[in-house]
Amino acid sequence: MFQSFRDGHWGLWRMAAGGGRAEPLLSDGHDQREPVFTPDGRALLFSSDRAGQSDIWRLALADGELERLTLSAADDYYPAVSPEGQWLAFVSERDGSPALWLQPLATGGQGTGEARALLSAARIGPPAFSVDGGRLALPVAREAIGFPSVARWELLLLDLASGSLEVLSAAYEDVFPFAPQWDSAGGVWYTADGGLRRREPGTTGPPEALAFNISLPVKRAPEPRPVRLDLDQESRPALGIVEPVAGPGGVVFVALGDLWLRRDDGELVQLTDDPWVQRDPVFSPDGRQLAWVSDRGGAGTLVWRRDWPDGTPEAVTGVRGGVRFPVFSPDGRELAFQQPGPRGTEDFRVQLLDLETGRVRRIPAPGLWPGRMGFSADGRRLLVSAPAPPSARFRDGYTRPAWIDLAGEQPPEPLAIPGDWSLDGGVVVAADGGAVTMLVAGAACASPGGLPRLPCRR
């Protein structure tokens, strides 16, 4: 049994011990990780976010019945089962920081006062019970190195009866935060310095190393076939046509870094012809203005605007650096756009520009997934794509649409969509605010009245 991300989320998979084809055991859109067998081999314990945060669950292998074993609102993960099957050890953040917890398996423990914390640390790896069930081996971070996510780890032994700790690894070893394993002779196998090591508690000296060789077949890629570039050809089909928007008289789109118009009669008109890159064209709701972003001038991207169809382009913001996805308010007097914050693409923010005064103000908003946005019909809210992690572990989770209040007086309001949907990018809101279109798994999904319609229309 193992965890795999091959379906786009962490699922539980199984295969024969000698190798062969892997089959999904539990792969249903939720994250399932860190599977361990119960001592009788009839069930698996694992962590899953299927209840909203990471909890420890039990899966009966005979009938697939699921049972939730921990009920904390915090993340619980890294389960380990004692050899007699009576105790569950796991890591939990229910007290605000990682700690090693122990609870009885027979009664669930959580909520009855029976679960108790054994050890706290800044970061804790997966624990493993000794053969007699009296000790736990686990990797623990002892110091951070350079970045918050990088640390130096050591292997600890915790005596459950006395609470005493023993550092099993040597100071010079670079212990990896993987689950250790006990053997029948009382030795502990662990990973350090890129190899497998074994130590016996209470002994000194260098660890025993497990040396092995393995052959991995490598399939050579075919030699690339050379392609002759006909540089004398006067014209060729344009590739990379993106970001089409419908407006009065035709469709504006981006091709080869310039804005183009395809008129209703089929004629093509090049709107920009310069060395700079144009992106993200958008019409005002009344069709009288066209806005886009461009790095014209070479000092970072700005929002540009022109009266449609024959106005002169003008920069309407002095805000530079990564500006993307402008959108007009319903009355055409304001323009919202996104911009990376101090942490770059991890910290996109929403700015609102008053086109009459030139004033720009930042809109309080959750973390954004960069993409197109749309105003509500009354101009008081903005629909954005926002990461919606089920827990704080490992990945960002889903991307969901959410309304943000431009006045900052109300918290973000998620748009109701099916639980397994995750947006590919931004959203498009109709000018009257009565419909939303979004991309989900490469399909365009219309949401009249804010309610998603299934199936998606491709």
C-alpha cells in the first residue's frame, strides 16, 4: 500500500509486493496519505482531509468502510499503530504547534480526555512503535537551515513508560524525515546521508549501512527531427492567438504580442504594432472603452486605455510591475486589476483605479489565484479565483470563485460550486452580473444566476 499523486490528488494505491500493476484503493478527490496497516492486516490507517482538515481515518479492507478516528479541528497526520493494536500515535497541531500524541484505538480517545501529548517540537516526522510497543522512534527537526522549510533532523527514541528521550542518530548524520522501521532484533532502520542505516538503542559507534544496487532502465528519446525555417516566406499562419474578447464591431484578441481586431465581416485589423507586449484586453460594459496591459516604455507593465474604436492609447496608472487582468466596473468609472505583492505570484493583490481622479487603492482580499475577475451588477463586489486549501498541509488545495467586498466591510463569500471543482484560472462575469463562466478541467462551465450548471459545456 502506498500514496500516489497520479490522479492529481493524493490517493491510496496497492500493488503486489513483488511488483506489478498498481490499482487505486481510495482515490476520490480528497487527499489520502501515510497509509499504515493495522497489526491484524484487516485495515489501513491514514491521514485524510475529507472532513475539512487532516484527520486520522481507518479503512476496512474487507468492505471499504471508513471510520474517522480523530475529531480535532486542527491537522492530525502521520499515524502509527502499536503492535497489539491498542494505541494510536500521531502528530497533531491542535495546540498550535506540532506535537506527538497518543490515544487508545478502542474508544477513539478524542473528546474523552484520553488523548495526550507526549512531545512538542517545531517539526516532527512520522513515528514508529518498537516491537514490544514500549518505545517510539521518530525524526525531529533540531534546527532550521537558511529557509523555514529546510531543517537539520535527528532520530529520537521516546520511552512511553518513563517519558525519557534518547538521541539515536549521531550529530554528523543528516537524518531524513521519513518513517523509521524497527526490526525483530530491536534495531531501528532509518534514512540518513542518502542511505539506509541501522542502529541499536544504547549502543555507540558508527551505524550499520545497507548497501544495495538497483538497475533502472532508461528509454532514450528519439532524436529530434530538424525543421527547416523558411525565412524568405512573406507570411505564415500566426500561432498563439489568445485572450479574445467580444466588443462592438468584432472580437479583439492578442497575437504575437499585439492587439488585433477581427471585424464582424471577417477583416483583420492590427490595433498595435510596436516592440512591446500587450496582454489582457477588456471592454467596458458600454463598449466605449478598451483597456489592456502593456510594458510599453520598458519600465514594467501598466494599464492602458483607449476610447473605442478610434481613441488614442493612454496609460491610466502609474502602478508598475506585474499588472494583470484589468476589468471595468459596471458604470465604467473604475478599473480593477491584479498585481503581485512582495512574495510575487504567491501574494497577488487587487487594486481599484478611479478613472476620473487616477486614485488607486488596494482592496482587502484573500490570497488570489491570478486570473480574470468580474464585478457584480451593483459594482460593490468583485468575483475572483482564490485558493481553498482543505488543510494547511503540502499543497494549495482547490481554486474556487469567491466574491470580495470592495468596501472591505464583509468577509469573502465563496460562490457555491460542486466540491470537487477546481478552477483552471479566472472567471468571466456578464455585464449585468447575471451569469458567470469559468474553466474547470479544460471545460467552460456556465453558472446562470451564480448557480453552476452541469455538465460543463466544452
